[in-house]
Amino acid sequence: MTSTTVHTRPTRGRVRGVLAYANLRRRHLGSVAFVTNRITGLLLVGYLYLHLGILYLLTEGPRSWTTVLHLFKNPAFLGLESLLILFILIHGLNGLRLALVGTGVGVRHQKAWFATAMSVSGCLYVVVVLAMYGVI
Amino acid sequence: MAADLNDRVRPRAVPPSGRGGSLAWILQAVSGVALIVLLGVHIVAQHFVVKGGLRDYAQVVSYLSNPLVLAVESLFVVVLIWHAMLGIRAVLFDFGFSAKTEAVISRCLVALGLATAGYSFWVIATIASGR
Ligand code: HEM
């Protein structure tokens, strides 16, 4: 870690800081990796609560679960589910890279690690989508 | 800790007191790596090995009646919530709040994590009992 300083910013600066996440122009690969990890992490937290909410239906018995299963098997819904897998792959493999680099493993090749993590995510995503739609 | 791709843009979630930040990061990384296995098992067992990708009610009840499955799913719930709460904490701490506010945030996240785990275990227990 090169810096452990936390700068206290005034509220307006904070808001601008949050908006700056969305701006990917003239960013270094490092900040793209950081923003990607953060956004996918937060989206996965949002999904966790949605998932837990839906699982409530299982506690109400077979009927309500059967109703929701029909919705889940809809191709449009499958598309959304596949995005979830993509976020898990990107966040998980980038997270693995961060865990390794943060503990001193492969620090000098971290850009190559990042490229590998993203390429593997992309390839696995294609396989998952094909499996989800019954192509393979 | 070694420098990494992200250091240029982010002072990692270290409280102004300087204590606890690195430990939180280590726990985040360890729980993340554990999640690769646990999440992988969860997704494959709950969806990929099942015809049509989703278990019906009877299949879910029978799956959860296996004690080993119950243990692995319970561990998954704990590690996942742990990782998610540490993640939200890291994001919030990067806004640079005062030490007092950060302490309140940590306490709120412990409460949220416990509530989420309590609800999750209630769901698991209710389904496993087949009621
Ligand atoms: C699939 C396995 C996963 C791995 C290997 C992993 C790994 C990591 C690592 C190493 C970090 C720390 C990044 C840093 O501070 O530099 C992190 C952050 C985070 N993770 Fe995960 N994670 C995984 C799954 C998840 C899941 C399923 C969720 C949601 C429930 C999640 C939510 C978060 C959040 C919110 C952060 C904070 C992001 C930030 O500090 O910018 N992660 N993850």
C-alpha cells in the first residue's frame, strides 16, 4: 500500500467524487479496475438482498415458488441472470488478482493479471450464456 | 502491503485512527477467495446440475435435508454477508468521515449483517424443515 491517508472532503466534493466514478475518460487501467470492482461489488450486494427477498417465497410453500419459477424461466429474465454471472466473474477474478497482488504475489505483472482476469471472465460468460439458453 | 493497480486512485479503507484498516482488507480478501469456492459450489449445485436450471420446491427441500449441504450453505451465508458488510464499510470509509462517524457506520453494519444472517438462517431452517 503506498498511501494510508484518508482525506476528509466537504460534502459537495464527496458528491462530485461519487459522480466521478462514472467518468471513464482518460483513466489509468488501475482506476478502471478499481471502479469496475467497486461497481460490481455494490451491484452484487444489491442482488444479494433481492435474492434473499425472493427466497422468502420458498418459506410459503410450493405454490408461490412454482409461480415465481415460471417467471425465472422467461428468456428475458435469463438474460438478466446471465448479467449477474458476468458481474460475479468480473468481481471474483479481479478480486482474486487484488488478493494476490495485495499480498505481494505477481505485483510486477498486475496489468497482465488484470487482462487475464477480464479475458477469462469474458470466455466463461460466453460458455455460461450458451449453457443457460440450452445451446451446449 | 505491496503496491497494486488501485493504489493510484484509492487510499484503502483505513480509519483516521490508522487501526483496523489492513486487518479489514485481509479479511475482505480471505473471505473473497473463500467465496470463489463457496459461491461456485452454490451456483453449480443449485442451478447448473439441475435440469432447467432451477430446483422445484420438493427438490430444494430434499437438497437442504442433507446435513453436509446444510453446513456448506450456512458457511456460504456467513462468509458472503461478512464479505458484503466489509465491502460496504470500505466504500463508506473512502468518503473520509470522522472517526466517530466511522465507528457508528461499523456498528450499523454489524447490526445489518447480524439481521441479514438471522433472516437467512430463518429461511434456510424453514425450508429445510419442509413446512
Ligand atoms: C466471487 C468471489 C469474490 C471475490 C474473490 C471477491 C474479492 C474481493 C476483494 C479482494 C475485494 C477487496 C478489493 C479492494 O479493497 O481492493 C472485494 C471488495 C468487495 N466485494 Fe468482493 N469478492 C467476491 C464476491 C463478492 C460478492 C458475491 C459480493 C456481494 C455480495 C461482493 C461485494 C464486495 C464489495 C461491496 C466490495 C467493496 C468494493 C470496494 O472496496 O471498492 N464480493 N471483493
